[in-house]
Amino acid sequence: MLEVGTAAPDFTVPDQDGNPFNLAAQRGKWVLMWWYPKADTPG
């Protein structure tokens, strides 16, 4: 768990089109991350 105000660690994930998205490449820009942690769970 990150503390409030801590910079997010660098990561690379596929975007909605399958292209790699790298957080470090976005330095100096606003970034909004949105996910549903229970989207792939039953129930």
C-alpha cells in the first residue's frame, strides 16, 4: 500500500488497444488510472 503523496512506482501495462503504456513516459503530465479490481472475480 502506498502512503498518500508517494509517487507511484514505474510500470508498463497494455492500454485498451493492447499497446504498452509506460508510466515513466508520462512524467510531467496528468495521468488518470481507473480499474475495477473485482471485475474478473465471480459474484
